[in-house]
Amino acid sequence: MKKHNYSAGPCILPQEVFEKSAQAILNFNNSDLSILEISHRSKDFVVVMEEARALALELLGLEGKGYQALFLAGGASLEFLMVPYNLMKVDGKAAYLDTGTWANNAIKEAKSFGETLVVGTSKEQNYNHIPKGFSLPENASYFHCTSNNTIFGTQMKSFPETNVPIVCDMSSDIFSRTLDFSKFDLIYAGAQKNMGPAGTTLVVVKEDILGKSGRTIPSMLDYEKHIKAESMYNTPPVFPIYASLLTLQWLKNLGGIAAIEKINNAKAELIYSEIDRNPLFKGTATVEDRSTMNATFLLNDECHAPIFDKMWKEAGISGIPGHRSVGGYRASMYNALPLESVQVLVDVMKKLEKVVTL
Ligand SMILES: *Cc1c(COP(=O)(O)O)cnc(C)c1O
């Protein structure tokens, strides 16, 4: 039987995406060729790329608003470098919000391009909340934030009102909740958290912020070159882009982001109410900043770990041990994880309480 897959990434995708992907590997579009062996310049694949780029903008409500969607390689981690390369003005500065491991990696890269101001950090509290009340310097080239902190289980519920361009790493919550995406100037997301398999990164960028940094940018790192080449400057990751398109189509058929948001909220409500109710567990993130995607929690008494671990494994659950920097457990509830899987975990938590209080 299929596992209840709580993996933090690469992660669960819709079953129909697995089936259609498998079919395309054997025979893509009845061409008697595998998607793995066709040219990225073939008509069949050019259509895939065009549809994927258009559908990403459509789902985000950004069609016709001056944005371009790109499917690049190199992971979200390459964007940590591409963002300052393209956006930080020579002799300029950028503002960063330090909300965890990934934000930190982004800050490290920016530092080699210019003044990198950390306007807020929750590092001292092991990133258990989102810093608030920070201010942004008017003359920053951009403000960078991480909408969902995959490792620490926190999520930004609001974003600053500012004239400074906003860049957001949405790797682990893109397409999971409704936001006014037009407030962002550049959004990026590694596919493998909520959109597809590992191997491609979605970049959504407002065209008019590009070309202003005054830097000479190597071709492969230049957003303008990728836009001009319609996201095919070089051979793109064909298969991950195809599987991402299938996931976006699945999401559209379901009713889009607004529809999945309701389900995601129901899943989060179910797990967090059990974490708060069950005397054996406690959440690690501040309640108001809790992520709807990654719920991080601990056993109050570690001595129950062996029996709890045995119980969730027996229930067919996979992928809930926490990241080493937080410990405990992390239930990643990306778009494709059904509510029923969360119910299975909650039932195990309830059962554990019965067993240990006997
Ligand atoms: C996983 C993750 C990354 C790193 O993604 P790669 O594609 O492995 O480079 C960056 N940011 C966030 C928020 C993530 O969850």
C-alpha cells in the first residue's frame, strides 16, 4: 500500500502525476518516443514549456502583469546567488530577513556582492518565530525573505508594505495559499517541495526590475538571457518540467490555489489541534507563525520515542523524523498529501496517549 508520505522534500506528488509521468516515459503523447529521449526543441516539448510557464503565472494571478516565469536548473540554492547578481546594484545594498537555515544560505551568497543588511533575525530563539517590526532602508536594491521555513516550521503570514522590491523564496509553500503575488517582484521555488520532482526551479520575475544592477552577469546566471531564450537558453530539465506541468494541471482542475488552501488549512488545523491537546506533545514554533506546510513538534518525554516511532511506521507513515537542527518530528503536509493521511497520524498520536497512560 502507498505510504502516507510526510517527506519534507523531495515530497509527495499527486498519484495521477506519477501515473501520467510513467506513461510519458514509455510513450510521450503517442509519439512512440519517451519524453526522456526527445529534443527539448521538439514541438511536443516546446508546448510543455510554454504551458508550464503560462500556467504558473495563471495560477498565481500574474498573467498580463509584466511577469515572466522561468523553469531553471540549479535548485533554489542557485537563486541565492542569481538574485544578488541580477538585482543588487553595484555599490548598492540589500536587506534580508533571517528566518532560518535557507535564509541564512541566501544571506551568505549576497555578502559577496555588496552590503547585506540583516533587518531581523530569530536565530537566538532557534528560529521558532518570524521577526516582526523591522524596518527597511529606502535605498535597498531589494528585500529578501523566505515565506515558509521548511526546517523550523514557521511561515510568514504578512509581508512588508514597501517601495523596496520584494524577493521571496517560496520553495516550500508556493501554490499552497492565496496571497497577492503582485506584491512580489521576484519569487523563486525549488520544484521538489510543492510543485514537482527535484531538478527544476520556478522563477517568477517582474521584468521591469531587471537590467538595473550595473553588473556584467554570466549568461547562465542572467535572468534576461533566460527570458529572451524563453527558458531554453540551454537544455532545460525536460522531465522535471513536464512533471511540474502535470502537477500544476492537477491543481488547476482542483480549483486552483484557493481550493487547495482550504484543504491545507484543514490539514494544519487537524494536526496542530492534536499537538496542542495531547499532553505527550508540544509544538516548536510560536503559535501565530506556525506553518501550514511543515508542522514541527516534540515529545515532551523522549522516553516515548521508541514506541511512537514503531507505531507510526506500522501505520504506514513515512518521513516524519524532524530535521537535525530541531529534533523531534516534522509533518510536511504539502498540497498532494491528503487530509486522510493527517488523520492517520493524529490517530497514532491519540493511540500513543492511551498506551502510555494505561
Ligand atoms: C529546500 C529549500 C531550499 C533549497 O532548495 P534546493 O533546490 O535544494 O537548492 C531553499 N529554500 C527553501 C525554503 C527550501 O525549503
